[in-house]
Amino acid sequence: MILVPDVVSPVVVAIYAPAVFVGIIVALIGLFGISIEKNDLQVLILTDIVGVAMLIIVAAVGTDLAESLVLPGLVVELAEILAICEILMSREMRKTGKSVSLIPTPLNFDMEVLQTSPVFIAVILVIYGAFLSGFTGGAIAGGGILFYVMSLTVRGLPSDLWEGIAGASGIAWCLWLTGFLVLFVFPNYWLLGLMLAAFGVFIKVAFKAGLIGVMNREEFRKE
Amino acid sequence: MVVSILGSQIIGIIPLGDIVFYMTSFNLFMFAAALVFTFIIAISKTETQIEAEFGSLGDREIKVAKKEFKFRRFLAIICGLATAGAMVTGDLFDFTLFVCLIGIVNIGIVGAVKQVDVLDSAFQYGLIAMIASTPLFVGASLILAATGTISILAINSLTYTTPMMLFGSILLFLGVAGETGVAPFFATKAEMFRTPGSPFLLIIHLSSLLIIVRVIEILLIINKPF
Amino acid sequence: MKSIGRFWNSLANPDRIPRFYALVLGIVLIAGFLIPIGLNDHQLYPRPEPQLQINAQDPLAPYDRGGVTFEQRGIVKAQYPQYLPAIGEITAYLSPIAMGVDHTTLYYGTSIYSSPGGLIDEILYYTRGFDTVLESSILMMAFVIASFIALNFTMRRED
């Protein structure tokens, strides 16, 4: 078996043009929707369809490079939607003067598991995430933190906690950057660089998910 | 190895794996300009706007709170650094990511204001930035599909140009135009400048100017019209 | 002439700009149906034919790029191998846990059970690592902006 061929396989080359056409059609549907829609929130959702079209066309190239380009594309879309949603909410609140809930539907977390065993489940998730490490591990450990924060019964966490967690996330980002630089400045220590990067991303993703938990937490107790 | 690009000598390269930063005298000048402006902005203080009050003789000062000031300064510095990076990067995809970073930071600089009108234009600008990331990445991926590489130095040494590369370039340009908000999509940005906090807003202008110059250079390298 | 002037004036309204941009982009994209589209088969970082490694019962499928941890380098067809002294080392690396899973199941490559950095990231982490740095910066900036607005405006709505 040839592990890595010299040229792209004919199967991928054959479906490239159809894939690009599908992508263009998806983009056109999304763009058509944007140009006729009046509601701002709907437009924001429709831009996501255009983003999907981008992922289709990038993925159509079908090499490892294309796969690594899909991920930043996805992240850019997610990041922008996150920031713009906040701006939209901030604007609407100033415009109407009404206080709008961060989560529109009233969430009533009256589950027994939140009262009986939050610490146990959170610790299990964090340990399992640390065991996996990397991006997926970070997501799972972050889920654990999120769960723990959600289950706290005391009203409101101080925003100092938030800033503390955000600061740790920034330090993890520096860890990642250091790991990356080690790879090029001292190529012989590539394993060290890889580990720095892996645990940097682990801490970062975990705390990001945790932050969402803190953010939601502020709202849950308001009812 | 290529030694000249668009007729100017390559002074040096910084290889970070496959992503190679290259410097010609042209790029280096823009890189230095972006860094100098970022430094000036980093050490400066914000303006204070004075608004005349309607129906009385009093004036009203609009000041930027300390926390907001710090936040904006941080984003402005990131924006300047991203602009400087986009000036010297030798990788098409890397360039698109730098442009996306500039786009999102621009939204952030004006996002934390209290005026509803400004927030509205920031939102509309954000929508364009989101839509624009599609032509940006699609353009880069079409050029990748047509040439098999996204290194600008490698594309420079190719001898052919295909219609697909031209199509990709047009999309790339459209993406940059949307992300930086140049004419005829500038209305959202013009509105954004009504917010107080002047020196940090200037970096938005500067970055879009430098990025447009740079993207034209890249498109000339890809399509070789001369 | 008058209608052109009116058209430019209508562009001064920020609400219309996203619609106008979408329209322009749509018209340009339609041109994509008219030009010849084809994939150049000499690409960087090619990957094996779809399903080939899975059918061959490779536990790392579809991300097997050869190599043995610390002994033999993986195969990476990069643009500038001359700038990459340690090319292939990270691609071949598996953590001890990952090796254990690799020996027990046939589906390691398709699970999200990853070694440091994740399998997908690892193939290109060394060669195109700067992309991940920028990508995470973009995400971090979005978080900074969103959390700043949320903390200072949406949550403290009294003031």
C-alpha cells in the first residue's frame, strides 16, 4: 500500500468541479437570502450558510492541506458570529431600553444531578480531558468546568473569577506560541515544542468552555 | 530559488516551516510603517469629544473610560501587528488569516460604544466581514487548486495563468474589499468614526490602506499581467 | 445620470451595505459556472485515495503517513523541505497512550481519541503551524471582544 501518493487521486480530481459547483450554489442561496431579508437576526443566521459554502469549496481540494485550511475557516466563522452576536444584543438593549435575557428561553435547571454529584462528574470530565489532551481533551475538560459552574447554587460569581480564568487562558496562548517557536529555533527539541503546544491548547480550550459556563451562570440565577 | 519578485530584490526571508515571510524593499517599508504607527498609537491618549448641548449654553464632554481605553488600545496594537504581519507574509492563506484578524479586531474597536447608531454600523460591518470571509478563503482555495501551491514565492516562479486563477484573484480582492470596508462598501465604516477614541480608530484606516496596497501586489504576482 | 446619483446616495445607508455586498458577490460567483474549473493533481501534501487505508485495515486510517515514533520519520511532501530540519518527526509521533489504543483497536484514526495536538493537527503542525497560531489568535480576539461587551454592557445593564 502506498501511504502517500505523488499526485492527488483521480477520484478526488473527478469530483472537484461538481463539489465547487455545489459550493457556489449553496453560497448563492445564502447570498440571495441576505439580499432580500430585512430582519437583522435572520441575516446573521443566513451568513452562516455562506460560511458553509466556503467550507465545501475549500474541502473540495481534498489534500491534507485542504483539511488543515478547513479548520481556520470554521474558527473564523465561529469567532465572528460570537463577537457580532454580542454587538447585536448590546445594540438591541440600548435601542429598546428593555433588559433582555442572555438566553432567550427561560432555562430552569431543576435536575437532581446538579445538586447531588456535580463535583464528581466535573472532576471525572476534567481528568478524562487531561488524559486525552489536545483540542478534544480541552473541550471535554471545559465541559466539566461548565457543568460545575452551572451546578453552583450560590447566586452569581464575581467577575474577578472571570478575569482570572481569562488571564489563565491568555497564558496558555503564550505557551502555545512558545511551543511553536521552539520548533523552529531549536528543531532538535521538537518534542518539547509539541508538548507545550498540546497542553497550551488543552488549557486554553478548557478555560474557554469554562468561561461560557461562567457567562451563562450569571443569567441562570436571575430568573 | 527566486531572487526577485515584481522586479525588486528579495532582501531576506524568515522561514516558519512552509510559511515563509519574505522581504523586499517595498514590503519592508510598509512593514516598518505599520510598526511605527502602531507604536505611536500605543503611547498616545484618546481625544475627548465636546458636544454642544441643545437648548442651553452648556457643553458636554464625552470621555472614554479607563477600562474601555485599555481595551481599545490592546485591540489597536493587535490590529497594527496583524497589519505588519500581512505586509511581509509570503503565504496566501496566511495573508487571508491576517486579514480576518484585522477584520474582527476592527469590529471590536468600535463594538464597545454606547451610541446606538455606531453599534448599528458596527453590526453591519461585522455582517460584511462575515460574508467576506467566504470569497477570501474560496479565492485562496481556487488558486491552490489551480496551481497546487499557496506559497507566493512558488506562484511567482510559475509561467502560466489560468482563468481559474483569475477568478480566484477576483474573489480574493472582493473578500479583502469587504473585510477592510473600502469603497463602495465604506458607509458602515464612515459611520463608525463618530465614536470617541480617535487615535485607535485611525489604525482601522491605516490597516485597510496598507492591506489594499498589499493585496494588489499579491494579485499582480499571481496573474502576471506584464 | 440622476439615477446613478441616487444609487450612490442609497449606498450611504449602512443598513443596505450587506445586501449590496451580497448582491455583488452573488454576481461574481455566477461567473464560476462559466469558467473551466479543474483540480491540478500536483498538489502539496497529497493524501491517499479515499477509503484506501480503511479498506487495508490500517488502525491509523485515514491519517497514516508512515513513520515510527522516534525512529523513522513520516512522509510529508512540503513546499520547502530545506527549511524544515525535523520534518516528519511530529507526524510520526504517537504518545504512549495513543500507542496503546493503536494496538487494541482498528479505528484509532477515526476516533476523536487523540494524541497531543490531535492527529489532524499533527500531520501539518510542524509545517504549517503558524496558521494555528493565527487561528487561535482570531478566536481569542473574538472571545476578548465578546466577553468585554458581555461583562461591561449586556450584564451590567443598569448603568
